[in-house]
Amino acid sequence: MELLGLDVFDPITMKVDSEPGKNVPAWFLDTNYNGLCFHVNQAFFPRTGAWDSIKKL
């Protein structure tokens, strides 16, 4: 799996912001998504310092 990028829609401004995949701090997969409930089966932290940021929360 390779994350190429992420688009985020802002309904207030009606704008779409795009980020390349390398700038996304974390992303998650649900390998059995049923359309109602999202259950994380795999978590990815491609940025080296992302885990340290999450631990501080």
C-alpha cells in the first residue's frame, strides 16, 4: 500500500486542500469496512517524528 496524497474538503470555504502522502503523519486501514463502523486493522506512521507527537497528546 502506498499513500500518494490526501485531499481535505473544507465545507465552510468550499476549498480542497491537498497534501502529498509523505506529509501525512499517520493513516489507518480497515480491511473489513462495512460502511457503518471503522475499525483500525493497520496503522501507519510514515513520518519519522509522528509517533513522538502522538505520544505527547
